[in-house]
Amino acid sequence: MLALLGDYTIQTVAMGAALLGISSGVLGCFAVLRKQSLLGDTLSHAALPGICIGFLVAGSRDIGTILAGALVSGAVAALVVLVLTRMSRLKTDAALGIALSVSFAVGVVLLTYIQGGGNASQGGLDSFLFGQAAAILRSDLWIMGAVTAAALALVTLLWKEFKLVSFDPGFATSLGLPVVALEVTMTIMVALAVVVGLQMVGVVLMTAMIVAPAVAARQWTRSLGAMVVLAALFGIVAGVSGAVISATARGLSTGPLIVLAISVIVLVSLLLAPGRGLVWASLRRRRDRRSLAGRQVLSTLYGLAAEHGNQGYPTELGALDAFHGTPTRGTMQRLERRGLVAPVTHEPETTPHWELTPAGLSEARRIDDASRENS
């Protein structure tokens, strides 16, 4: 593994993937919190016409010009979305869908035009659709690093404002903050993240890198600061993992492997994150059902004891089953382990009977009093 990481090409790809993970993880958090997960998809597809225009302007595959074109076209698409949502009755999802489809269609037309133009430099331009990590140069890393650094600096500088706009734009407006300008800034920052990832994962898969790290991080924490840090960390892990796996497995593309790696992280987070994971939620629901069943049985025993004027009235297990319409043996055994009920004999009957213990009587009385107060 150390020898593999010592390879120049793999180092370059891994560093590019790490930069992608940082930028997309941090900036994607604000898109997810603003319920604009489709924004990354729109901006990544809107980058295609900018890539083509950048190539036409430069006349070659100059990465700086191409990425600048992608940023401009992405920003224009984002502004179109804002105008459509604020100046018309269209909802955000409809505006995003319009911007995505129109811009991608324009990009495909321009790409077809370039490919039919006979310019030898256009070879491999379509790799921006799905990414071509192996083509990244060390000089490209400086551009990616500068974009990432600018985005992080802007987040740091406007942290409080971005946080307030993301969670409560109405309150931010009441405080006199320029909400529209801040939203435009955040959207352009997401476009920056898209630009960073174009060479690595391409236009089509870039939306996963905007959404997935933030979604995974959201499962583990309730703090925005921790969420941003975790999202960046998950993005780095996924990026480097995808790059290393691609280097060890011949013929596998880096971009899709990075997306698969972050998808695994999302799946693990959805299942196992404490408090929010599906596994923990299932266990909590099971515990709640058992607790509810226990309270219901205690209330039944208490009611029968009160009706017969005998606090130690023995109740037959079959009667409890019939009353609740479900087997109660497991519930009675759990209550017995807690010291709330005890098995008793009731001559001449031979069937199992149960009675409340002093602790069970006290607990049942508390449940009954709470039920009366709530009603």
C-alpha cells in the first residue's frame, strides 16, 4: 500500500480526490440544509455548456479556461433558478428541473458541434461527462486547491450569516441581512465545488459528491460545525479510497469508484449512526412497544385487583391473553425480571397465574394516576 501511494500519478489523483471531498463536503452541507439537494445536479449539468464554450475560447483543452467557463455557466444557471422562483409562481424543484434540462441540452449540442469541427485538440473533451481522474496534472491541483481554499475562506468569513440563512431565512430577513445576496453567494460556492470535481467524477456523477457527504454527516451530529467537518472528512475518505481502489483494479474508473465509496459511507451512516440510524430506530421502536405492552398489562392487573378488592389478586395468564388479544407470556416474564409481578398458584386451578408485587402495585398505581391526569 505504501509503495502504491508513492506512485506519482496515484499521489496526484489522490490529492485531487481529497480536494474534491473537502470542497463538495463543506459546500454540500448548505445545499442539503436549504433543501436544495437537486441544486448540485443542476449546476453539474449546467457546467457542460461552459466547458464547451471555454474550449472554443481557448482553442484547446486549457484547464483554467474550461473550468472558468464551467463556473460561469453554472453561476448563470443558478441565477436563472433564483429569478424563476422569485419572479414567477414556479416552485424551486420545477425551476431546477428547467435549468438542468435546458443547460444540459445546450451543452450536448455544443459538444456535438465541437466534435464535428475537426479540431484535434477536442479529443477527450467528452471525458468531462464521466470524469477522467488519470488525466489530472499537478498543475491542475493548484487550480483545484485555489478554488477549494477560496470556498473555505468564504465559508469561514460568512459562517454566521450562512448558518442563519440556511436554518431560518425569515429571521435573517428581519435582522436586515441581505438574504438574496447570501443565497446567491452560497449557490455560486456550490458551483465552485462542481468545478473542482469535473475532471475527477464528471458532470453526470458530480451531484452525488455534493449531496452524499452532507447526508452522511447529518446522521451523526446535530451541530452544523461538526456536520461540515464530518462531511469534509467523509469526502476525503471516499475520494482517496476511490483513487486507491482504481489504481489497484485494472480497468475501473476512478470517478464511479469515488461515488460508490461515498455511497457506502452514506449507507453505513443511515443504518448505524447513533440516535438516527435505522438500526437504532428499530431497536428503539421495539423497546417502546415492549414498554407499552408492560404498562398495559400492569394496568390490567391493577384494574382486576381493584375490582376484586384484593391487591394480590391472582390473574390467569389465559385471561390476560384473551383480554389483550395477543400472547402476554413474554411480557409477564420481562415484568417478573423487573420485580413487578410474580407467578403464583391458584388452587384448584393448574394454569399459570400472576399477581402484582408491592413494587408492581406502586408502578401500576403511578401509571393509573398518570392516565387519569392526561384524560
